Amino acid sequence: SSNIIVITGAGISTSLGIPDFRSKGTGLYSKLEHLGLGDPQEVFDIDVFKDDPTIFYSVARDIVPATDRFTPTHKFLAMLHQRGKLLTNYSQNIDNLEVKAGLPKDKLVQCHGSFGTASCVQCGFQMDGEAIFPDIKAGDIPRCPRCVQALLAGNGNGRRRKRKRSAGANASSRRKVRRSASGDSTDDDDNSDYDLPEAGVMKPDIT
């Protein structure tokens, strides 16, 4: 056979610790009851995201690829391509591990998008998806660098109110504080922690 189509889903990545969505007990949706959503799939609803991105980012840490490793199945897909036999891989997966294994994007249809890129929901700026992984893993809301740059430039010296929004924090207590050496809580004055609420939020390009 020289024109092979492969259809893949979450099962080819679960051995790496990436959960699927619908398995009872271990699936992602079964772990979302604490969010109080009417339907756990609302965690991926774009209107819910725009209203409160902390809901999505509170669970994104569990599904973002935490490794460059891939499974033998991913490598098998790349091997089919290398031997000139793969027509297309249609994948439900959003972890982008097919690309990590060596499958070119023109042989891959990521039906639900992927973490490979991320876009600003406000201005549309797109960047490499891995650039926002540190924020996701830290439980922070990744802000659009283009929006931040524009806001700081428009403010002259760039001194603005800082607020770090944590994906796991309550909406009424999202201001970042730090512990001083004496153990007292103080506002974080580290300029690297600027978070402008007016700036657009980066969203992985998943559906």
C-alpha cells in the first residue's frame, strides 16, 4: 500500500501521562466537577474562555505536553511518511506530538487544532505555542506580548498597575503577592511580573 490514511485519537498519547477526555475516573472531563460547569466540555467553550480564561487555564496544565517524548505509534506515523506511504494522518489530538516525532504538518490534519501555536483572542497575534507553556505550567494567564508592548508604549514610561492572574485563584483574589524573607506578604514589585488586564489573552489554537 502506498496511500495509507491513519486516524488517531487520545489513546496514542496516554502512555506519556497525557489524559484522554472521556474515560471514567482518569479522563479529563471526569476531573472537572469542581469547576461547577453544567457540561464539562464548557471548559473549551470560546465564550466561556473570553468571559473567564482562568477556567480553561486551571485545567490546561493537565493537558499541555510536558515532554518532547513521543510514543512508538507517533514514530510509526513518521516512518510511514519517510517510506513514502502515508497519505494523511487525521488526528483528534491537540498535543502536537506527531510533529515532534517527525511527521510534517502537510501530512497531518489536526481536527481539533493543537498546542503548536497560540493566538491572541483580542488582536489575533500568533506565536509558537511553546512560548506560553511556562505561564500555563505556573498557573498564570499568558498575555499577548504585542498587546503588552502597545500598552506600555502608549503609557510613556511603562509604569502601570501590576496584577498577576493565577489560573487557580479566585476571581476576587488574583493579585500576586510574595513572601518576604521575614515571612510577611508584600505586593510583588518585580518588573518581570507585569500583567496588564487590558492586554489580550493568548489562547492555544485548539477548538
